[in-house]
Amino acid sequence: MTWLRWAVARLAPAGLVALVAAAAPAAAASDATVAAELMQPGPLPDIVEGAAGAPATIVEYASMTCSHCAAFHEQVWPELKAKYVDTGKAKFILREFPLDPLAIAAFMAARCAGPDKRDAVIDRLFARQEEWAFRDEPLERLRRETGLSPADFLACVKDKTLFDGINATRDSAAERFGLDSTPTFFVNGHKLDGEPALPAFAAALAAPAK
């Protein structure tokens, strides 16, 4: 398919593979300082789940083709959401940190669904990651999962402003916070490494500010 070949070429920026090597470690800072920095306006508007005025903030940097990210959204996120986000104790923000061109395309398609549907599309894509990310013709499979028509999908991945915004979100996080892997979480500015389960989030949410 002509549009599919075009999209593959369009979504393969030079130097993306070198992202991990290029990420610089962030200088040590207090959780409060990191939290304030995290809340600075970024290249793309945040889409917040939960009450905007919730006392705690959880930020996730994820890649749509990351299997560990998919595992979090399947195994941890539903209970975390029910216990803390839906009850007004915390708000949740997922930010784009794509590690490959296919992940960029997936994030673009989720944004093109609209701000009120982006997170639902992301949840679906994570839940069905095996069905589109690791099969033949992944872009066409991705398009079908999002429900976009071929024309709408092509228009979406041709959106240079959106493309640049997603890449800038990733590059900014790598530069400011030293991110080089996904998923990475911040709870009120406190970084959670590895693959945290619900108790790790509970402990971070209960901890006094530093």
C-alpha cells in the first residue's frame, strides 16, 4: 500500500535509535522541585484523568510498543485508577515517550481520536498490543484498532505539528529528567524505577513531601 510505505518512511526520524545513548542523567533534585518541573507546560497539552485539583499527581512516561507498559496498564492501572484516581485522591497524566516509529504512529493516532478519547484508545492499544505491534503490517493493524479510516489515519500521521510535539515531549523528558526507558513514573515528583506494583504507588502516595 502506497500510504503505508509513505507512513513508515515518514515515521522514521534520523537518530531515534540513538535516543537511549543520548539521554543525559538529570541532576539530583528534591521531589518538590521535580514535581514543579513536571507541571511546567510541555510541547503538547496534558490529558488528565481524575480531578484536576486532586492532592497527588502521578505522571507516566510510556511507549506504545513497550510490553512492560502494556503489563502495567493491564495489571496495575485498573486498581490504581479505582483506588486513587476515581476517588479524587490523585490525578494521572500519561505522556508520550515513544521508543520507535511505530510507537510514534500509535500516539499520533490516539491524539487524533480527540482529547476525550485519547486515553481510551491508549488503553485499547495496550490491551491488544500483541495484535498490532508485533505482527505483519503493524501500521495497518494499528489503523484498524483505532477505528480511523485510511484517509484519516494518513492525514493524522502527516500532521507535522503533532509529530514534532510528540518527539519534543520525549526529548524534553530525556533532557530534563534523564529518562531512557519506559515505563517511568513520578508520584508527586518522586521517581519510581522498574515495574512498580500497587504497593509501591501506595507507599509513594502516602510518603511526606521531600
